[in-house]
Amino acid sequence: MAYQAFTEQDAIKRVRELGLIGQEEATAEEIGDGNLNLVFRIQAGKERLILKQALPYAKVVGESWPLSLERAWIEQLALKEFAKYATPFVPRVFHASHEEAYTVMEDLSHLQIVRTGLLAGETYPLLAEHVGSYLARTLFFTSDFALGPVGKKQVARDYYNPDLCDITEKLIFTDPFYDAETNNIESGLETDVQQLWQDEKLKREVAKLETLFITKGEALLHGDLHTGSIFASAGETKIIDPEFAFYGPFGFDVGQFIAHLCFAAYPNYAELRETRVKDIDTFWLTFASTFTALWEREAVEPFRTVPGLVDDVLSTILQDALGFAGCELIRRTIGLAPVADLEQIEDAATRLERKRHALRLGTVLIKRRGECKTFTDLRNFDVTEELSR
């Protein structure tokens, strides 16, 4: 069928035609709060489903920013690929249409979007551990180390995703570092932003990180992993929305999640800082230990038996991740699509203080990431002193 954007009734009709619901009365509600898609929750009796359909443009800008619908097919492929290796953390896919750019998947409304929950004071004691395990497994098993070079290239050819990569390249690595129209700079930050734009060493390091993002196709990435793309409860975690999926550097998804754990401290920094530091600690230690165990058990030759190679790989992942985290901190503070963790701070002076803190933290992580060859180095890093000023 030719593509057209669905209404609620169209969504019900499609899932009924697929036999996913019966002929009983059904309701549909459009619940999408993102920038790129329509998302319908469909309920018929006890059955609940999600139908997600890509739009041919970015909602945040409008039809003047066209996007390929191919990203919807890539997203459902990525969900299925990730589910092979990290089943507990991935929603089930029931059907996908290439032509109409939609995917039907399980409804996760028994869980809560993590960013929303954290802002409401919820806690997710297993979140950092779960995401660390998810990333270790999905990144390792889609890499050369598990698949071998030929096997990886056969998988990677399905994830050519230029439109979404272009968005990332512009919004994370380019626009925040000059006076771009897409930027969203709060009044009172102008001096801080001018200093950032004039920091030539910073811009050189960001260019190096963008080069890694463009050229280092190590594993299949989620591509947009933040606390708004994770559903969770106290004991369950599901990672959604991998429409930015492509083959890129190991450290990118790792760094994105670290950045958003940092953001999650800002609404009440004095009380939440230590909790988020522990979360980052748990996340990295889980990631590194799981990745190492998989390497020792599953890595193909010649990688598996080279002494110390996995430690070198993890060291590079950590350094890259810290740089990518820094770019994300800066982007979400002064660029397009800011985070509620900062924007919902009601007191203007406190909000500006936290935003300055995020810009400083991002700058330090980018410029000094090379000092952290191990996680012990990061623990001893004087970034805490730097940011206490």
C-alpha cells in the first residue's frame, strides 16, 4: 500500500487486518511526544499494542526538514537484532511494513519513561546495571570481535542510515559550536557560549570526535540512547526507539547514556549527585565486566587469545565515550531538543547555574578524555573539583 500518515482509525484498521486484535471494539490514542513519528496506543479488550509510524519530516521543524521513511525499517531491524542478544531489554516486534513505514510492537505502559520517572522522584535501582549489560551484549555481538570481519559487513549493509546520521552530526558535533539557527541559548548564557565558541582546542577535539562518529564503524549502535528512550520499573528495563541505528564507534551509545545520567542529577544536584556518580560507576563496571566475559568466551580468533587486547579496547571505548558524553552535554544545554532535567528547573538563577555546570563538564570531558585510560583514572579525575567551583 502507498504511504500515508495514519489516523487513529487507520491504526486500528491495520492491526485488525493483521489479526493482532479481533473484531471487538477497539480504541487508539496518539501518544507520540517525540520529534519524528506518530505513536498510537491501541486497546481492544485486554490486548494492548503500540503502532509507531515514521513521518516524512521532522515534527520539531516541520515539512521544511524532509526525512527518508527508510529509518522505520532500520529501526525494526535493529530491535530484532538487539533482541537476539539482549532479549529482556528489548520490546517485542509483532509486524513491520516497509512500504507504510510502521512497526507494531508490545505496549510498555506498565512501565514509565525513565526521564519522566526520575523527574517525579522515582528510583530505578537496576537501571544502570541493565543498560550496562544491554550495551555490552549488543555492541559486542554486532562487532568484528564476535561476527568476524565478513559477518559484520554482511549485517552492517542493512544499516545505512544517512538522514539520521546527518541529524546527529549537525546537532551534536556542529551546530552547538557556532551561531547556528537550531541552537536554543537561554538569556544569561551568552558570555559562556561565546567563550565556548572561541575555544579552538575544544573545537579541534570535537572535530576529532565527529571524525570517529563518521568513520569508525565498530558495532551496531542504538544511536540515540538517553533516559527518554528507556522504559523502566524497579525491576524491569526496556530500551526503545533505535531509529538512529547505524554502525559506529563503540563509545557513542556508552557516552550518550553517561551524559544523561549526569543530566539526571541537575534537578536537585546536592541530593542527587552522589547517586548519579554511583550509577555511572555501576553502569561502566557492568558494561566492562560483561564485555570482557563475552570476549573471553565468544570472541573469534585472532582477537580472543591476544593478551591484554580486550583491556586496550575497553580503554579506547571509555575515552571515546567521555568525549561523546561531553558533546551531548553541550548539545542538550544550548542546542536543539533540550532536556527537561534542565528546562524544568523553575528558579532561573539555579537553572542558569546548572546549564553553566553542564557546559563546563562537557568541555572538560572532551578536552581531557585522554587522561582516563581506565575507570580508576576516571574515579581519580579532578573533574569533581573543577565542577565544584
